[in-house]
Amino acid sequence: MPNVTKVKSYSDALGALEKGAAGIRVRCKYKGNMNAFNKFVDALGSDKICVVLDLRSNQIGPEGGASIGGALKQNNTLTSLNLNFNKIGPEGTARIADALK
């Protein structure tokens, strides 16, 4: 298991990706931070280093789940993703499942 960088914002998570973090734990509510979340997820799609991402309890909901699904279609480096307690629902879950096929 790689060292995990702990951050409290999606902007800091983006910075950790840019610095080559192999693991990131984000503790930031999605609501009110959607633009920063989307920038982070866009970068995650093309990242080739991060293998562990922990987004538990960020309340990303179906929209955030769909965004993660889109990033996972492009990213084949990530091996561990924690999305517990995010209320992703069927729509977000379906997008993530499609990305993993």
C-alpha cells in the first residue's frame, strides 16, 4: 500500500496528483465545491501514478459518481477506490460500473 496524502479540499487533491501522489484521501464536501471536484476528476482521468483514492463521506451523490465513472473510463492506473457513504445512487453506480467493464 502506498503512502496516502491526506487533503481537505479538491484543489489540494489536484495539487497532490500533480506532485505525483500514489495515494490520496480527500475529506471535502462535494456541495459548494463542484468546480474544484470536476477539475480534480478531469485530472484523475489522465493520471498515471495514483493507485489509491479515498473519497468516503464526501457526499458526491449521483452527479459526482457519474463524473468518477467518466474518469475511470480513461484511467487504468487506479487500483483502490473508496466511495462509501456518498449517496451515489443507481445512476452514479451504473456509470462507475460501465467504466469498469
